[in-house]
Amino acid sequence: MRPFYLYLMKFRQPKEMDAITKFANYAYEDYGFPKQSTDYHEVSSYLELNADYLDSMTVFDHAWEQYVQIEEGLLQGDQE
């Protein structure tokens, strides 16, 4: 399974179009982000304690759900 961070980076855009794009843009600038993690609890805990740029953990939960479904082959990789 590839790290969540790599999945999230596909949403980076120069203009913030939605909550996941905003999350991806800020995570890219966050040098402490657990970039190699595939563990929900590790990433979630980090965000809860360190990511003041994330308005709601719901954004993370939605992105994580899509990430898991894509990694498990339940969704096509191009769906967002």
C-alpha cells in the first residue's frame, strides 16, 4: 500500500478548489506530516495535534476513505 501522503498529493492544485485540495496544498507545506505512513491512527493523531490548517477532521476522514478504497481496488484511481 502506498503512503496516504502520496495519494493526497494528487489533489494539489495552484488554486484551492475544494476542501481536499486545500488539505493537500497545506499538507505539502507541512514538513512534519507523516509522509511514509499508511496507518490511519498515526496520520489522524498527527493532524489532530499539529494541523491547524485543517478546518475539520471530516475532510481527512473522507480523503482516507477514498484512499483505502482505491488501494484495495474498490474504486478506480481516477475517481475523487
